Amino acid sequence: MNRFERQSRHPADRTALPENVAVDLQNISRQVKAASAAPQLQGVPLSQREVRTILMSLLLTMFLAALDQTIVATALPTIGRQFADVSNLSWVITAYLLASTAVAPVFGTLSDIYGRRAMIIVSLSLFVAGSVLCAVAPNMPVLILARGLQGLGGGGIMPVVQTVISDVISPRERGQYQAYFSGVWMLAGIGGPVLGGVFAEHLHWSMIFWINVPLATAALALLLPKMARIPVFHMRREVDWLGGLLLMASAVVFMLVLTWGGHRFAWLSPTIVAMLGASVALALSFVWHAHRADEPFLPLSLIGGRVVPYSMLAGGCALGAMIGLTVHLPLYYEVVYHLTASEAGLALIPLAAISTFGAAFAGRTMARVKHYKRVAIAGTSVATLVGVVLTLTTPPLWLLLVWLAAFGIGLGTPFPICVVSLQNAVHRSQVGTITGAMNFFRSMMSSFTVAMFSAILLTALGSDISLGGEGHGPVGGIPVADMIAAFRYVFGAATVMLATTALCMMAMEERPLAGPVKQQPVDMAE
């Protein structure tokens, strides 16, 4: 018998295919279906001027979402006095946080189905509508509902903007632009509280919402004329609304657990335990549904492999450590170094601002070297060592700021590499879905880290400390030695998170990046 003759006595239509062959054929059929359903790509490349215009509009759009997470905090006392309602002030922040976290994967997936242009218009429209309603709110309940609507738009802005960037710029070149977006977050983080305080004190608190209207209009005016030239990678398919609702419901309940746990309710109270059980049940229902749906909202296979899970965990741990320290360090500064609230805010610059330089260096390195992971591995390893030093010592203020600057540089290096590696690892028609999932996971990790650091401090200090926009409470009565001892656990937890980031970067597969390799310029022949 030669190799061209049939080697089985059974008819071909009654012969079962091996499992691996059946799976391959199923994947091929899905790819053929996707290719036939996907729209035609734009063939005319964008000029550098058009790319710059699009990036400027995207930077402005992202600035809107970033600014609204920080500008409100300093105006909360003024808002509470006007509405004579201080007990519900925290919901002004919580409503936005819950809505923006829950819808991040929704907008990412919908951008892969209906296109980036439609979703950027929808997200910005919701954001502006929520801003206007916040500005004219007659009472606290209306303001809270309007903040939720604003959060729906703000949560959609981030994944859609990052997806548009992936459509315009190749993965190899994309890292160097990620640093610009890190700079936007730094500017919003530093300028937001200052601007909010100025508006609340010298103008009116509603200005923190009215300012969004001209900024959003300018962003759309810059972006929409160029959107027709952006390559199209989305694919029309059925929307798995049930899967999306299960994922959002699970996220909202879990975020409420993190928000209320240890403050409104004890961590082991029946309410928190029941809510946590409901969140787990909803999450398991989502997984069960995703395994059985023909076109699931978030394909579980998409978050598998040797790139995506490591990238998501590394970025989530790094961002969580930065947000957690940013929220809690002012308390440490005020008690240990006796700084005022404004001085404590300025002392955050070495951590929050310097991390941008680490992101910029790592992003530019991606465009020039083959082994782009090494920068992030080295940076996070250095940050881990600095974290060990901060855990074991109590340096003077100037030296602490130097250590935090070194920590920030190392902490910033994985951000561009994680985003680009994750987007580079999936099909172009699924970039929006995976980007939305990444933003969703990062928000969850940030909220979890803030809650974890608060629980550490409350356990170590044995007192109820308010951490947030409403002030730090009676910090003067906390002994300096107790605060130093408590914060060693906080620094230790941040160090573990950075070590986890470094290990994930080592384990992540380093796939070649699509796009041109940067070369040294050469003179043209005469």
C-alpha cells in the first residue's frame, strides 16, 4: 500500500476525525467566515500630518476621561455644602467608577462589531450628556445618576481610543506613542485636583463639568474628518448581550464589595459575604455561557496563550501598585513627615510623574530592538529592589523622594510593552475586544489594590481612617512609629506586586512586532 491509497476499510463519511484536526477545521471555518464578513480595508496610507492630527484628537479625548477621575475630588466639600448632603458624597466618585469599569469590555467588543467611529461618537456623546446633567443637577441624587451616565461614556473612551491607535500605528512603532498617553494621565493626575479646587473656590463647582463640553467638541471636530481614512478592521456579527450583562453585573457587585468592605460594612459581615458570593456566581455564569455561545461576548480562548494572560497580569499589578501608593502615600507624608495636604500632593510627583519617563524609554526602545521585553524586566526588577529598601528602612524625606523616583521609572517600563504585546498577539478584528478586557482587568486590579492597602493600614493601625476625597480624618492622633510600621506592610505588598510583574514579563512570549524596524538614518547618494 502506498501513501496515496486509503488506509481504512470504513467509508470516509463514517470515519471520525481526530480531535486536533476537527478543532483546526473549525478554526479555519471561523476565519473564512470572519474574512467574508469583514469590511474591505482602506488602501491609502495615512500621511504623517494626518497621523499627528488623529493622535492630537485622541490625546484630547483621553485627557477628558483621565481628568474627570481627578478633578471632582477637591470640589466634593463644596458640592456637599450646597446640597446639604455629605453622607452620599462618596457616591459621586463611586458611581463614575462603577459605570466606567463595567462598560470597558462592552465598548471594546462593540468597536470590533460596529466600528471605531460609531463607538467613539457614542462614548463621547454619553460623556458630554452626563457632564451637562452633572452641571445642572438640582440635588445629590440627580448628580449621582448623571455621574453614572458620564462614567458610561468615560469607560468607553479609553478602550476605543487605544484601539484606534492600533489601527493607525504598527505594533513596533506604537510603544513610543504610548508614552504620550502616559503623559496625559500624569497631567490629568497633577492638574485635575488643582483645577477642580480653583473652579470650586473662585468660580462654581459646575465648571468642572461644563469644561468637558468644549473639549469634547474640539476632539470630535479634529477626529471625525479623519476617521474615514483610518483602516477598517471590525467585523459585523451577533452581539452576545447576555454574556455582556453577566460580566458587567459581576463587575459592579465586586466593585461594590471593594468600595463598601471595611468601611460601610465589615469584611466578614453577611452583606459583604452575600455580595461576594453573588459576584462569583455571576462570573461563573458568564464563563459557563461563554463556553456554550456560538459567538461569545468575550471569547475565553482570547485571554489564553503565552502572551495575553501574562501581559494583563503584569500591567494590572504595575498599575495597581502605582494607584494604591498614590492614594495612600499622602497619609504617610502627613503623619511621618508632617507635610500639609498640598505639600503631600506635590510629593506624589516623583512617583506619578517620573513613571512617564520609564514608559517613554521602554516605548521608544520597542521600535529599535528585537528583545523589547528586557527593558521592562530590568525596570521592574529595579523597582522591586527599591521596594525592598522602602520596606526595610525609613529614609529622610529627600531620600524617600529619590527612591520613589527610581521606583516610578522602573514601574513605568511595563506599561507600553504590555499594551502593544497584547494587541500584537490577537487578530486585527479582535483588538478592540482584548483592549477592552485589558482596561477592565486593570480597573479591577486598581480597585482591589486600593482596598487591600486600606485593609492593611486599618488592620495595622487598629483605627478607622478615611482615605479619599473627603479628607484623611483625624490623622494627628496616629503615632509616627505606628504609621511607619503599618506602611512597611504597604510597601511590602507593592514590592510583591512589582515582583509579580517582573516574573510575568519573563514568562510572556516575546513575539516579533509587526511594522518597520527603526534604522539609523543614512545620507542619500548624490
